[in-house]
Amino acid sequence: MEIQLIVFLVLGFFILTTALFTVKQQTAVILQRLGKFHSIRKAGLHFKIPVIDQVAGRISLKIQQLDVPVETKTKDDVFVRIQVSVQYRINKDSIYEAFYELQNPTEQITSYVFDVVRAEVPKMTLDDVFIRKDDIAHAILRELDEAMNDYGYSIVKALVTDIDPAHEVKIAMNHINAAERKKAAAQFEGDAERIRIVAKAKAEAESKRLQGQGIADQRREIAKGIEDSVESLNKVGIGSQEASALIVVTQHYDTLQAIGEQTRSTLILLPNSPSSAADMLTTMTSSFIAAQEFGEDMKKPVPLANGNKN
């Protein structure tokens, strides 16, 4: 009796361990009966007939990622290594096809990635590969989605995650970039220098304009002062010519005095006799008289050939 009980317990334990099985979340189990497909079991606790039923395989329904490195040549004969990441999943309604149709789905996806990349990249230059990497990814996604959908696989995303040219090419690209930046910097410096020169020229022109205006105003005031002085001397009986000469001589000696007041100035006086001042006054007076007569002659009307006057 005890032996039968032991046999019964052992048989019961064997049935429990071989007949019951669990399936995890986001996982599907392919169940075969006598070597033939029987059913698909999803998450939960399930029963199978020991020995007769067998678990043929477990398939993950999660999104999976496959990284595919591809080396190819661009249109401008540059060898480049491209890293492509393909994210895919098995359709819940196509588990049978995904398990039985393809022997190795990752190799199938890899082959399609190689085919698309080596068909698209040779049409582009190296710069275009960097700029249009999204176009390459879209081409891979489109090709894979059409090819793998019949086998129960859905392509979620295709990404070009890395573009790695040869080491010598990268060095050359860095040199080109550095040269372009130096060229731009030199151009900016030239523009800045030109702006400084133009601004300096404008400032100097404005300064000279204001300086000329100041000199003109100064001379105008001096002339007005001389005119006032002449009028004052005329009132005390001194003629205009003598008054003008006197003012000139006075200004001459005022200038000499102003120069002599400077501590570090050098004043050179030419040899002269006591009559030099009188001679200078006579010369200036004669000059003023000649200038006045010339001015009066210029004011006279010019007779025409027929005797009429203007």
C-alpha cells in the first residue's frame, strides 16, 4: 500500500511539472502536438499533455533592436562606415508566420539593410550622406516594412545612428573646416578695419570742417574788431590808412610779446635799425593805399564799345 502511494505521488508530481507551464507577459509560446502545430499560448498558466504536447518555442512580443554596421563607398569615392539601428516587433496576429516562415529573421533584416544602404549611399557625396541621413533611414524603413510584413514582422523605426569616414578623410575635413573659419575670420577683420578707417576719415573730415568754421568765425570777429578800432581812431582825427597801419604794427608787436612769454619757445629777431619800424609802417601803408585804389578801380563801370555804360 505504501509503495502504491509513493508511485502515485511520484506520478502526480511528474504530471504537474510536465503538464503545467507559465507564459510571461509580452511573450507567446508555440505548442506542438506530436510534432505538429497545435496552438499559440499567451501570458498566463497553461496545461499540456505530457509527452504528447511539446513547447516548440517562445517568441518575445516586445520591440527589439538590431544594430547593423555597413561599410560602403560614396559618390566621391570615400569609404564610410554607417551604423544602422532597426527597431522591429512581431505582430500579435502573425505569430505563426513569424515562427515558421523565417529560419533566422535577424539575418534577413541585415541583408535588406545592406542592400538598401549600398544602393542609396553611392548616389550621394560624403557631405550629402551627413545631410540626408534621414532619407537613407526612410528608404531602409520602407524596404524592410514591405519585405518583412508578410513574415509577421513590423518595422517600427530605422535609424542611421553613426557615420564614420576613414581617419584620413576626417583629418582632411577638419583642415577644410579650419581653413574656412580662418577665411571668414580674416574677412570679418577686414570689414572691421574698413569700418574703422571710414569712421576715422569721417571724424577727421568733420573735425576739419568744424576747425575751418572756427577759423572763419575767428577771422570774422578779428575783422569786425579791426573795423571798430578804425572807426574809433577816425573819431580822434586819424585817417583810415594810418589807423590800419597802426593796428597792423600793434598786432605785430603783440605777436612778438606773446611768443616771448612761452618758456620753451625760441624767438629770432632779424637785425634792424631804429628806423625799421617806420619803414615797415610806411610799406604797410603803401600796400593798404594800393589795395584801396585797386578796389575803387574795380567798382568803376566798364564802358562798352558803342559808348554805353553798364
